[in-house]
Amino acid sequence: MSAPLADMRRLAEMADYIVPFAVRVVGDFKIADEFAEGPRRATDVAAALGLHSGAVERVLRALSVKEIFAEVEPGVFALTPMAEFMRSDHPHSLQGTFPLMPDDVQAWAHTAHSIRTGRTGFEHVHGAEYYDYFVDFPEECARFDRSVQTLHVLMVRTLLPAYDWGSLETLVDVGSGNGAFTAELLARYPNIRATLFDLPHVIGRAREELTKAGVADRAETVGGDFFERVPPGADAYLLKTILHDWDDTRARRIVEVVGRAMAPHSRIVVLEAVPLPGDAYDIGKVMDIKQLVLFGGHARTEEEFAELFAAGGIRLNRVIRTPTLVIVEGVPEGAAEGGRA
């Protein structure tokens, strides 16, 4: 194939949303689990799950051309290495990572509104900001939490070895969600005690994760609003994928609230994608469009984090890049150069 035609084909494949939707329905119905014992007819899988046989076969055939499943003989499909990750029992399962959430899809359909105005398509469609909207839809909120948690294993493997968590005795997880990351952190570091802090309708789910990890005796859950206050005096304030959800005004407000709660020895530890200059693949640049359409925030560079921290009387101390997220650490302005390592 000539170079222009190859580029045209590649562009067409990247612009097509058929495959992303197909991956999501396969995940939602746990279709990959049905192939754990080997190849099966699509009709048998559909019957087992109560789905339309012809529709299931067409979805699997479409995904086979992308090497997600393989059609080993007409109408019979098997898992491929990529499809293995769609199994719910895989140790690195991505089965729940890509839920098909109609409310999100409606927002994405209004991306043009976000491009014209800089405001979220989500609020344009639903009349409320993302997290406020899901207060009234607890099941969808739980699905969102699960989608975040499915990347937990990968995050833990890259983020825990990269930072001196063991030097901490107390930690506040600001905007903790269901608390899976901090539960794992406590399991690895028995000297740490943690407070998980999030909205009252969210924080209730964290106790289950803490109990499952066997660390509930070293953690408390507190409901509240991080725009107003966070528990004071901890060694570290963890904000994992929080600030990028908010515009500069509200992100600054969060940092100011955390800054007021910090003691002279405290640190703020932000875990987010931090884009680098250049055209190399950067997950932060790609996910930045999700912030635009759904949440209203944006990815920030190191320089932008330095400015954001300064608003809360915090100095950017160091930036640690990992294969997943970036660790951005800040200390109070008066702390010694280099902070507490």
C-alpha cells in the first residue's frame, strides 16, 4: 500500500468509534470470561449470557480484525493476548476499565460545544457538573469508581517503588474515592496511618476496600468537601488524579485549603499525568481532552504546578516520572531546600 493510502487508512481507523464501543460492550457483558476454557461458538456464548446471537458474532468478528479475539473457524472465536485482559479473573484485568456509560457518551457527542466554548459537554447536556450529577446516580458513580480501580494494580506497581512512602507516619488521601490506592499503600507500609477524605456519598465505599486489604484498623474515613477543609497536620496530603479535574480557579482553591491544613513538615503529593514538550506519545496530552469534555479541568505542566502550588504557599520540591503517572511533590514555602526526603 502506498504511503498516502496507508496514512489515510490509519487516520480512518483512529477516527472510527465502532471498535471503542464494541470493546465497551464486551467488557460490560463480561463476554471474554466465556472463552476462558478455549474457543467457543458465538451462538453458544450469546445463549449463555442471554444476548442476541447474531449481534454477539458480529461484535466478535469486528474485534477480531483488531486482534481482540480471533475467529478460529467460521462462527467460532478464541481469546487473543489482548482479549485475555478483558477477562474479569485476569490478574491484570481491564474488564471494568472501559464501561459504556450513556451519560458520558452523550457528553462526548457534544465535543463541538467544548471546542467552541471551552466548557464541558457534560454540563451542557446534563445541566450539572460531573461529580455533582452522579450524586443522584449511585450505581453509575460506582461504575466510574470501578473503572478507575481496574488500573490500580498497574499504578501500584509503578508508583509505590518510586517514592519514599515509608518515611511517612500519617497521610490524608484527599478525594480518595473508594480508597483502593491508599489501602494498598497501608498494606505495604505498616507504619502509616491514613485518613481517607471525600464527599459523604463517595467515602462510604472506602471502608470495604480498607477491610478487604486488612488495614481498616489504621485508617479512618471522613466525609467532607475539599473546597472547604481537609483534616490538618498530616505528614502528607495525597491528591491522586484530583487537580486535573478542575479549572485553575477551583484547583487553586483546593491547593489553598490543603496549604492551610499542612504543618511545617508536611508535603503535598500529587499523582497525575504531567505533559512534556514535543510530539512523542504522552498520555497526559490525550487524557487532557477527557478533562475538557467531561470534567472541566486540564493537565498541567511542571511550570503550571509550580504556579498552582505557590497560590497555597507551597513550593514545588521535586517531580518524579514513572511509567504511569507523575509524582509531583510540594512543601511549605518555608521548608528547607529539598524538603524532607
